[in-house]
Amino acid sequence: MVSDRTPTYNLKAVVQETGLKPDTLRAWERRYGIPEPDRSGGGHRLYSQHDINTLKWLLARQDEGLSISRAVALWHSLTDEGRDPLHVYPVQSNPEPVVAYAPATVEMGSAIAGLRQAWIDACLAFDERRAETILNQAFSYYSPEDVCFDLLQKGLVEIGDGWYEGRVSVQQEHFTSALAMRRLDSLLAATPPPTRSGRILVGCPPGESHTFSPMMVTLLLRRRGWDVIYLGADVPTNRLQATIDRTQPDLVVFSAHLLDTAASLLDVAYYLRDIDLSLGYSGYAFGVLPELSRRIPGHFLGFDLRQTPQLIENIILNRPSAPPVEPVAEAYQQAWAYFRERSGLIEAHIWHEMASSAAISGMAEANRRLTGNILSALKLGDLDFIGPNLQWLEGMMINHNMPPAVLCSFLKTYHSAAVQHLDAPAGEPVVRWLAKVAAECEAATPQLADHYWPAE
């Protein structure tokens, strides 16, 4: 009889025998070193009966509720003790079928990209049960970190892109986000007690509601043994003192997604600097505008969440000095205070112009956002920080079948209102910037600029 460890079976035979897909077999070989196929003279994988039995053993442990990583760890633990796992937990050659309800699932061999797409499809269909089943499958195949990064995070990005492009509704986006955040909540609840000294506060600055990244940072740090207190969204700066006095943290970590909340983060950063407490920060806003990091007194944590725990540990353990920041020019500080006082007049002026405008739909939000962006950019020291937001708004309008001339007309009207209500020298930075961006927009679409929203 051929030895059960003799390499005999090709990949197709193993797939037929175990039900696994080739992608899964290769992933398990690469990640866990199981199985260990031989190679033919032509480089093709050859498996033994022992390899097939090993795979069936791992699948049986998964059916009992173990993740693949824990099943492999159990296999190695038994072999290290000199015990044969196949004898300790024999694999039934012909198990009796279990008749029970089984939700539709993705085939076990699907790579995480396939699972991600299946999860997205389920979310877009508002199929909560299937979406949860797919997540359960993913967590049985991969580590929590891999699922969170490669399925949840990337899936949310794809959903967000779909909304931006007009393919995904607000309701679908909110449904998907809610499912993702609920799963993160359950993972956080399951983290073990801290084993390392040092405490970290994690949250969002005032006005920030995007919590996926700070929740991921909390999860990653807790899984590394750190004592992390998650504060959630929209943490008011004037309430931080009481929390800090009560918790005595070694570090505060905040995330800012938008230009407005990056400006809020600036207030938090100066407050923490005044009480000699270190700040670590990150967020989408700093990926769009890397130069923003030169304005925030604190430690920038980069753009890769996978690397964030190591950076945070370095700050806590080595206490490096924060990089120097670029001060905001005095003219911008004065312009910020002056514009804040006069912005209500400008918005009222624009509302008056909107009363008879064919482009009134959506412009109320544009009015509010541009005012907020101007205030934020003035606080951060450069009105050109608004540029990516205008490009994003223009792209969204095009994707939602609104011509870019609508934005141009809005900018012209806003500039006209600023000229009327802002005096030099305090108002000059805002008026000059609005004139520039309105002219740039009109030059790009001159034939349509006055059709939707005539300026004064």
C-alpha cells in the first residue's frame, strides 16, 4: 500500500476531496504552512493522503466553531506534545449529514476580495442576515485585523465612492456603516483586560462623526494589551479637562476626517500642549492635504492604520518631542475673527439671491459648507486648503447630473456678497481668494456660468 505521506494527488483531486478552493489552499499554505505539498518536476503541487486528512481535520474544527488560526494552533499544540491530532480528534470518513437551516454563504474558498464584494452586495440589498453571515465566514478564515482592514474598511470606501458617483443611496451607505460599526463594537467588547501600563484616550475632535478609524485604533491597541478608553465622536474640547483629570492618560489620539474638524483638532492640540499632554492624530483630512500636519502641534500618525499602534507605542515609551509647527499669520487670525462676525450677513445675502434661482436645490448645504470651510481654512492659516473640497463638490455635482456651472454661479454670488459685506484690510484675504476661485471656475465653463445662478 502507498504510504499516506507519499505525494500522490494533484490540486484538482484535493479540491474535489475537501471542498476547498485553490485560493484558500494557497492562502493556508502561505499563512500557516499547512498543508505542505511537494512539487512535481514541472513545479505543480502534489499532496499526500496525510495532507488531505489534515485539511479535513482543520475543516472539522471550523465546523465546531474554531477560526482557522485557532484550529492550526491546536494542531501544532498537539504535535508539539507528541500526539497525533488525527488520532486525538479522528476525522469521520463519511459523517452523517445534519439537516438544519443554513443561510446562504459564499463558498469557503473565496478570497477576502470575493467576500468583500459579497458583503457589499448584501449591504446594498439591505440583506442584513446575509451580510452578517459573510462577516462570520470572513472572521473564520482570517484574523480580525485582516477582516477589518481588507473587508470592512475597503468595503466602506467602495460604498462611499459609490455614493459620491451617484450609484449608492444615502440609505444604503448608512445601512452599511451601521453594520460595520456594530461589528467593531462587538470586537471591542470581546477584547481582554489590559496587560501593559499606560493609558490612552481615543476619539474625535468637535464636529467629527466618522468613527471607524478611531475605533480601529482602539481595537488594535487593546489587542496589543494597552489600556484604551474610547471616547467616540464629537468630543467637546471644554469637557476634556474633567475626563483627563479622572483618567490620567499618557496620550490622547484623535482623528479628523474633514477640513472643519482638522480646525477643531487644532484647538484640541493647543489645549493639550498647554497642559503638557501629548497628542497623536491622523485622519482622511491629512491624506488629502498633507501640509495640514505642519499646523497641528502633536505627533502625526501617518496614513496606514496598520502602522498606527507601533507609532503610538513609540510615543508612549520614548516620549519624543513633537515636531515644530508653522504659526498662522496675524493677517489670517484677524480675518478669521472678522469673517466669523460678518458671515451671517453674507449667508443672508446669498439666500436672497437664491430665492429666484433655478439652482436652489442643494445650495443651502453648499452655502453652509463654504462658510465653514472658509472659517476652518483661516484658522489653519491658508485659504487654499479649501481647494480639494471644491474639487470634491464639483465632482459630486457632475456625478449626480448637476452641471459644474452651478458651482461657478454659486462662487460668483458668494464673492459678490463678500465684496459687499467685508471691508479691507481684515476681509481682504477672503475676498481675494473668492475672486480667484470664481474666475478659475468661470474660465473652465464660461458658456454656462450665468445660466443657473446670475450674479449681481
